[in-house]
Amino acid sequence: MLKFNPLLKCPVWGGERIAPYKGLVTSERQIGESWELSGLAGNESIVAEGPDCGLTLRELLVREGEKLVGKANYARFGEEFPLLVKFIDAREDLSIQVHPNDQLARERHACSGKSELWYVVRADEGACLRVGFNRPVTPEEYEKAVEEHRIVELMAEYPIAPGDLFYLPAGRIHTIGAGSMVVEIQQPSNITYRIYDYGRAGVDGKPRELHTELAREAIDYTYLEDYQTHYTPRKDEAVQLARNEYFTTTLFDLSRPQILDLDWLDSFVVLVCTVGEGTLTDDKGCTISIRQGETVLLPAEAKCLQMTPKGEQLKLLTAWIEG
């Protein structure tokens, strides 16, 4: 089992909650993102402790191959780690944006698209997420709304609370609102088309680049009455949140030890702790601690995992890729 050093990002909209939530001592301020697990070039996670301390995720993958990610994933993704996991804390509204699907991303950028999932960790009073359109919209209406600075008026708005969930397939217009803190699990892509940014300047004092035309073809204009992903919370058992070709995500809200049987699964497992603390013990008897704000990578060769809360509650998000 592996822990990695978080990669802290400080965009103009970043907040001040990530460091105390994770128990980090840092001089960084306005931390908007903590990249928990990343194999992207230039943003590679580095092992934080143990015999592999100092190695990058890519170096581990090159060395371990299918033992780390699973046979099917290694055949499918090679030496590219197939997920990116983040905490995001928004002091201000993020830009309105969209991500291209796999086909468009490969044509334009020679990389994968970006479908993602948001799990709300904290929410200030009045915080919201904006996801999808609030009525049927045509590409022409989209362009006119952007030109007239009223694209926000066309978006569906959701007041949020901890535990709320949204799956965002590539092509769905979206933004994270001020006062929101989420876990984001996504395809390993950093391609974002920024549609509207409220006239805000970047850290360099200049207006941030917009990608209105690129976004026009990337947006999926399909209208839905509800874009939120709904589930029924349950104590001390697995609750499936999302299952698709990019990742399967499950929530465990534990008050007592539980065994996760992995003998059937040909994949690594990512575990993100959102509440509480506890220990994880694999089938080889290796034990590692985990607390709120930490992420652990369990290699594919593990056959089972015991998750043990310390105290009355341990909430874990798990993510893997089924071959």
C-alpha cells in the first residue's frame, strides 16, 4: 500500500481549507487543489514513505506493471496511470468550463478526454454546483449567451451538502461554486475549455484565456431534467456511486471493521478518506494508517483489504477500473 505527497495548486479562486482538512503544515496559501494521485507528466505523484519513498507513480508503474494496476488495465493503458484524484476547494466560483470526450481530445490534443465525478466534502451556506443546462439550448444560443455574458443564466444550479454526488461525462458544461469543497475522481487529462471567467485576472494579473470556440464543439447539448447522481447512504456496507468504463466508485461509511474482498478484481484500488481515521490491512498483513484528507493506493496484486475505523466513523471513497 502506498501514500503519496500531495501536489498543491494555488489558483486565483483557491481557498484555505485543504491544508487544515488534510492536517498539512505549509506556507502555501489560497490552495485550490491537492492532487492526490497523478501520473501526468510534470505533475507526477511521489511516494511519501516506505521503501519506495521518492519514486514517482510512473516509475512504480514501469517497474511493477500489471502487479500495480492489473492485467487488463496494463494492457489498456500501458505505463499511463489511468486515474487522477484531487481535492478541490473553491473560495470563489470556478470558471464555467467543459472537457472534450475521448475522440475529440485525441484528435485535438493526442490524449484522453475527461469524464469526472464530484463528491461533496464540505459546503458553506449557499454553496452550489452548476451542472448542465436548465433548458434545451442550441449551439447558437450558447454562443450568443457567452457573447452577452449571461451563460450562467442557462445553467442548472444545485445547492449542495456534504455527501452530494455528481457524475460529469465529458461534454457536460459545469462549474464549482464558491464555498464548495469536493473530491474529484477523473480520467487522467488536464484538458479544460474555459468558457466564461467573470472577467477575472489570473495570478499574472492578465485575463485568463477563454476557449469559447473549442468548447462549442465539445459541449453535449443533451438536456436532462436532473444532472445530480442520487444514491442511498448505508452504514457498514458498500454503496456503489458510479460505474462506467472510466471508473467504478464506492462509498464505505464504517463504524466497525469490514473486509473488502478483491480476489475477483483485476485492478488497483484508490481509497480516499473523507471523514475520520482508521487503518487498512492487506492480505499480506501490511497495515497502514489513513485519516481524513489522505489517499492510499492499493496495488492490484492485493486479494483483500480490512478497513478498520478508529472511533465511531470512517468514510472511504474507493475507485478502481474494471477490465
